[in-house]
Amino acid sequence: MPPILEAHSLVKKFGDFTAVDNVSFTIDEGEVFSLLGPNGAGKTTTISMLACLLAPTAGDAVVAGHSVSQDPMKVKQAIGVVPQDIALYEELSAWENLIFWGRLYGMSGDALKQRAKEVLEQVGLADKAKQRVKTYSGGMKRRINIGVGLLHRPRILFMDEPTVGIDPQSRRNILDSVKELNRQGMTVLYTTHYMEEAEELSQRVGIVDHGKLIALGTQQELTQMVGQMDALRLHLPEGQEIEPFIAAMQTLPEVRQVTTADHQIVLIVPEAQDAIPPVFTQADRLGFKIRSVEIEEPNLEAVFLHLTGRALRD
């Protein structure tokens, strides 16, 4: 079976600036494929070309057998799009939004009403269907936004940073929704700058930076790029300065790379048990405290650091 999506050497320039630089990848039917990269890496621009919202400067893509350059209307019929920005009318209820967008898809009558009911159940907001969207939490708005993308039963769903700016519980609901959609057979192209989301959801991941696709593969294939190494996740006390601590860790010969997120430090080391004593000795000598340490296998954040020399979320 051919891939449901094939991107061929996509390029997008805005004047002298190249936002997407020769990006190629495929997505198989039934797969969750993530584009992982920092803000400004070119993820949204890539999705915008695949959704026929932006014309490629060069290259092409084929979605469900149709070229984005030659047959954009056929592409749009095959895709659902969940944009990064909420695309809802806040003065309307969730039900009214779904009916409005359904009509734009060419749906009508009892078939549209039945599908709107199904979607509301699917995103867990059937009991809030008649409330105005402006009364919803950020997470609820995100879920209705997903519902709009599902109305016309697309063959592939594009989700662009769907968990940005929402609380942890709402984020958990959306991730669970993506997994359930995939279990039901939905193909998903998912963009994120959260390593843990890409790890949890994806069969394969494309890592992007500065408009380029710098690595692509399964999580196992990508983490093998780091080599036979371990990761030490250090939990620091609240209030401790992170930058001086990182500088201290970088002086140790046992430490190959350092990244940080949420007051945690991840050290990439050849052998965890050999590295732990000098790490604690160095911290104690310079007056730093380590609350706890966990030994992990290298993750996608470590891969990004390995490939670019910087953290995924600077």
C-alpha cells in the first residue's frame, strides 16, 4: 500500500528567508507521525503547505493520491486540520460551531446533525454542547477544535501544536484523544516541541531545526544516534540557579552533553554508575544540591542535543 502522504523536497521561502528547506518524508496509513522541533523550526509552515494554505516555493507533496500543487481541492477533502490557533466562533455554542463548519465542508441536514453528535461524544463534550465557546476552558476549546477537524471523516488529521498553552489535565485529555483516534484507524501528522508527546504518541518521528529535517526514524533508531550511553536525570531543589550548575557539570570528563527542562537537568554519560560519584562530588564541592537522580536511556531530547548542540526548548 502506498503512503498516504509523501512530501518531496518541500521548500518555502519568504523573501530571503527560507522557512522550510528541502524537507522530504512519508506517512503510512494508520500511523501517528510527529514533527518534533523547537519554536520557529518550520513545523507550522510545513503543515500549511501540506494543507494547501501556502504554496510551496519548490517541491511538492502528494496526500491521499493528490498533489498539493496540482489538485489542492482533492487534498482538502482528504484532510482534517487542527490549527495551532483556535478556529472557533466564541459567541456560538460548540454545537453551533460544528454545524457552521460542517456546512462549509458541504454537509447538511440530518447527516450533519448526527455527525456533530458523534463528534461531541468523541471529544467528551456532549454535555456542554449548548454552552457558548467563550465560557469554555482552554482545553475544552482545543477539544472542540479537534472535533471540527474530524467532522467530515478525513483520511489524515493534521494537528499543529494542539497542547500549547493549556493545563496538564487538558493536555492529558488531548493526548489520550489522539491515541484513541489512532486506535480507531485515524492517520495523524502531529507537530510539537514537547519531546514527551512525540515519544508517547508516535510510531516515527522527524526532527526539524532551522527549516531542515535533520533526522527521521523510530524512537529506537533515533536514540541509537546517541550511542551506547545513559542519561542521568537530576532533580534540583526549587530556587537553585540552573546555569551555574550546568556550567559545573560541563567541566566533568564523564559528562558528554547537558540539557535542561522544568528544573531538571539531563546528563548524557557513557556509564551511569561511573558518572554518579563525580557528579555528586562536583556538586557538593561547589555548594550545589541534588534532590534526586534517575537513570534513563537517552530520549529524543538527548538526540536533538546530540544533533544540534543545544536543548530542544531553550
